[in-house]
Amino acid sequence: MLFGCGLPRLVFLKIATEHRYEILDGMRGIAAILVMIGHTSFYSGQLLLPNSYIAVDLFFILSGFVLAYSYGDKGMSLGPFMARRFIRLYPMFLAGLTLGAIVLIIATRHGLSTLTTKAAIAGTVLNAFYVPFLNQGSYYDGSGLALQGEIFAANPPYWSLFFEVAVNLFFLNMVGLKQKALTILSGLFLVLILVFAFFSGLISGKGGFNLEGGWNSLDLVGGFPRVFYGFCLGILLFKLSGKHWVVSAGNTLRRIPGSVFILLAVTALLFALPRLFSHTNAIYYLIAVGLVAPALVLLGSKLRCQNPIMLRTVQFLGWLSYPLYCVHYPIIRAVNLLQPKYPLSDISSIIVSCLLSVCAAAILTLVFDQPLRNWLKRFLKKPSGTVPLSAAPTCGH
């Protein structure tokens, strides 16, 4: 009854066979929802969930883990692997980019963006091939604050998908590494995140650590250590997930009543807490992505949902997470564009944006994304073994 009126029963029959790590699906879905709330609150003039940017780092870790499970021992070459990643990522990516381009062009004509219409179109064409659009154009949100140099101007959260595709090119090499090498690389990339964040803070003139690197033209390079850290760590966690001490910890956690709910609540709390320690937030970031997020992924991989309602809930969250990540930002901008004509209070704007985003994500998945992916799969050569093409991207993926 919980979802019976909103989505066809076949959706749940389908996703029930697609995912093994249902708690990780739930974590990914919660992170995507909180990213959406953080973005829409920003456009409504509020600043809720100031740590929601950490969700992207969790997405990268989850991607490394899930892809290591899905493809790590298949002996697949780069071409077939990237073809499968393209089929999984691109249909909804294209839908969100098209929607975002329409909204961006309208915004340029209303003076909310300093990009010209030609520049917006040119940038979107580049983005359609996962090429960043380097620019210094500004987009003004509802409070008048300018966001400058977005490398995916039509749909800014897509910066993380660019880095996901980039790291996928190296994934098959990374997944074959030993645990020691992955541990060293994870530590190295975490240090590089801080180094880039420090210099980014200096360049911006604000000082401190800018830990949100990757989304704009000036901070583009900062996205590389973030995605490589997340993937190396995710692959390492998958290799560790079979260790006796991890299994024991999972068995202990299963005995605790409400352990699934507790784990998902801690995931939400990770992004919902206010910025702590200082304006740089560097200490909190290190704790979150270096300790808490890895622990959540390891423990989440060992839990199973026994409650049917909770099982359907986390399956739905996982099914919705990627399409929601792809479409929410253009819809938030569209609601913001309509504010002068149809004014809403801050809370009403947040609610309307979120509801429209969820509905659009579900509808586009059912009528466009899944049918197109099913059609494209017919052109693939089936590899030895079973490779779950449905292994969802966690940015957002």
C-alpha cells in the first residue's frame, strides 16, 4: 500500500531482482534526496543541509564498491565494460541534460544567467559528450548569489558524473590491485583532496579549505582526487567485506533491533549536521569521508531487510536515486524562474520542487530510461558469467 498508488507493481518486481545490497541502495537514495533538499533550499534563500556536498564522496565510495562486486571478477575488457556503463548512465543523463538546457536558455533570456544563448547551447553540446564546459559565466539563484563557472551549466550536479565516467576508464586496472596498494592510494588521494582544497581556498581569497572542488571551472582539478579516493576506497571496502571481523560486526549489528533504520538514520545525519569545528569544515570532512562513510558502507553491505515494508522502501530509494540526481536541479531552477509570477514561501518552494523532482524522476525512468536501456542491451555481447547491467550508478549514481 505504501507505494501501490504511485508506481506500478512491476517496478518492485523488477528492482527486487536487480540489487543485492539493498541497504546500500537505501543509503544512496537518502543521500540523493538530501542533495536535492540542499540544492532546493539554496535556491529558496535558505541554507539547509550545509554538509550535503559530502554525499558526492559517499556516492563515489558506493560506486567503487558496487562496481567491484558487479564487474570485479568478470575478466571484462575496457570496451564492453564502458559500453555497459554507457547504457546504464547515458539515457537518464541525456534526459536531465535536455531538461536543464531548456531551463538554462529560458534563464539567460530572463537575466538569471550571464551566459549568452549561444554559449548555453554550445556548452550543452559539449556536455552531451561528457566534456566540461569551461567558462566564467554566472547563474543567480533566488537570493541573488552568483554561482560562477559551472562546468555543466545546464545541469550543474553532472560534474560528478563526468568524474565518474573518467574514473571508469581506470576501474578495471584499479579493481585488480591488492588491498595494500588500494590502502596506500586511498590515503594518497585523501591527502591530495586536502592539498587541492587548501590551494583552492587561497586562490578564491577566502582562505581555509574549499572541499567542494570539481563543479566549476576554477576548481575542476579538485574533483579528480575526490573521485579516485572514493573509488579506491570503495574497491578496498568490497575486498574487505568478506573478512571475518567485518562479518562478525555485521552479525552483531543484525541482532540489534532497528539496526537498518539506525544505519540509514546515521547516513542522513552525516549530511544534516551543521558545519562543525570551523568554517573550513576540514576536520568534519575527514571524519565523515575517512571514517564514518566507510564504516557505513561496510556495515550496510552486511545487513539485510527482514521487514517487507522496509525492504520495499530501500529498493524504491535505490531505484529512484540516480534519476532523481539527474533531474532535480533543472526542476529547482524552473520553480525559481516561476517565482516572480507564482510566488511561493521558502518552505512551499522547497516542497513543490522536491515533489515535482520525485515525480519527474519516476515518470522519466518508467517511460524513457528503462525502455531505452532495455533496447540498447540487445546490442551487447553477453559476457561469461552474469553481469548485472542494472548495477546503479551512485552519483547521484
